[in-house]
Amino acid sequence: MADLQPRSAVQRMAPYSPPSSGRAGKLRLDFNENTVGASPRVLEALQRALSAGALAVYPEYVETKPALAGFFGVSPDEFILSNGTDEAIQVLVNTYVDDEDEVIILHPSYAMYRFYSEVAGARIVEVSYRAGSLEFPLEELLAAITPRTRGILISNPNNPTGTAIRDVEPVLQAAPHAAVLIDEAYYEFSGITALPLLGRYRNLFVSRTFSKVFGMAAMRVGCLFSKAENVAWLHKAQSPYSVNMPAAIAARAAIEDRAYVDGYVREVLEARERCYVGLQRLGVKHWKSQGNFVLFVSPVAPKELCAELRAQGILVRDRSHEIPGTVRVTVGTREQVDRFLAELEALIR
Ligand SMILES: Cc1ncc(COP(=O)(O)O)c(C=O)c1O
């Protein structure tokens, strides 16, 4: 008998290993997280909810789902709760994409689109953001759609370019046979959303996360929205308990503190302007961003820049494997941006 072998789709995959240790105690401008933390109300709710007895029970979402539905302006049967956006992508792919089906992703973009599509054995069709401007390549994307396309996975705004597409309707209209995901992980910083289109397009899926503006990346919770008939299929392909009880409690508490989130968004938007001004002053080429991060051309070798900043206690992310010479910095508070700019200046001089 032959030896145990993983599926060929898994064997073909390149290893993906994002840095996942050694970040404690540093200024974390590498993962586009909230850099100050979740609302204190989230912690209070968790402290109230956690007990030995409560931990013994499988999670229920009877309070969280209606609360989130109200917050997002949809009905409870128009979304699933997910273990972060990552599980939302996985469930969408598992529900709609078969071995050898085509999935269109953009380049560069969030790595998990390729990851879950490859695990599923899909044929990946990659469309590049426009060279130089890094604008959304709408015409190129439309030209890539074929009858075999079953998924189109779009980050809007896009990580790491920061660029966005304002109107996704041409994509939805051109691919009625494909599940079109609009991943709105950074929605609060861009104000651009496809959620109001949900009623009009049977093939539209929108994801949101609690990992970014809400400061809850560790909790792993997100939502995937679509028409109720699609959501019923998604449920069928999803584990019934993938969002744990503390995460469900935390999400409900987080949406109740709108002032906290609004305040953080205001701070980041001001800090983002400050970041542009600082980079401009240092003569560092960068792209205007709709997210809480800025992509720039490193004035020294990207690897060296990341290592030097790390030595000063600041983490940023090398993106030069995707766009030569570039590094991405997360925008946190004005003070944090100033610290980053000061270290960058010291490095250049
Ligand atoms: C576009 C995009 N979507 C999703 C995520 C991660 O989402 P989650 O933590 O909800 O899985 C990220 C994180 O960097 C991202 O950039």
C-alpha cells in the first residue's frame, strides 16, 4: 500500500508563515491592528461573562446575532458570524468553489484569498493593480472573468496598496455565476461599502471584521453578509461553533461603544495625514491610502529598514516581494506616527 500523502493541492502550496512571535512590547505598526486596544467596555463585558460554568457550555449566538444585525442594518438571516475574516473566506470558498474552478484574486492583496483558494484546489487567476498608480484594475479584472470563474475575492480598500474601488457594480454585473467577495476589513477608514447593494445582487458577499478598528484581532470574529438564500448555504458549510463565547460577547460589547470607535477613526485619519506630510518632507514616495496603513518606497533596502526600525522597537512590514522596494506602515495615533517618522528620519540622515 502507498504511504500517506496530503492532497496534491496542499502539496503544491508554498508555505505561508507570517511573523507570529516576538511582537510583544514593540510598537506594532506591522499588522494594521488597532494600536491602542479594544474599548474598555469589551473587557468589562468579558469579565462579567467569564465563569467556570459559562465556559462549560457550547456558545450560543441568540443575543449577539440580533445585536449585530441591528448595528449593520441587515436582518439576522443575512449574515454568518465567522472566526475572523479568514474563516469567512474559507467558508465562502468551500461553499462555492470546486477543484479546478477559477478564482480571481488581485495582486498584491491579502494573502488568505490565495491560501484558501489553493487549499480548495482552485485555479488561481491573478490580476495586478495598475503599475505606478496602484489603482484598481477594473477593465483588466472584467476581461479575466470566464464561464469557469466561481469566485472573485477583492479587498476594498486593498491591503497593502491602500487603494479602493468606489463602484463594484460592474464586477457584480459581469459575473452573476461567481461569488464576489468584497472584504471591507478597513471600511471604517474609507467609508466605502457595498452593503447597501446586498438586496440587488444575488452574487454579492461582504465581509467585516472586529480585528481592525475594534481592536479585537485576538478574539477572531467577523461577519460575512449576503442574501438570506446564500447565507443558508454558507451555514451548511460552516462549523456551528466556530466563534467562541468570549468572542461573541466581545463583539456585542464592542458595537455598543460607538464613541470609542469613532474617536479612534478620527485619530487615525488625522495621523494618516500627518504621515503623508512627514513622508513628503523626507522625500519618501508613498501612496494615499483608504485604510489605516500607508505603503511607501523605502529610502534604504526594505529588509534593512525593517531590521533597523525593529532594533528601535518599531515593527513595520516589508512588502518588497510584492512591489519592489516597498514597506507598509500601520497608522495608529499621531504620537505613534511621529515616533515612526523620527526614527525613519534618523535612519536616512
Ligand atoms: C484585507 C484584509 N482582510 C482581512 C484581514 C484579517 O481579518 P481577520 O483578522 O478578521 O481574519 C486582514 C488583515 O490584515 C486584511 O488585510
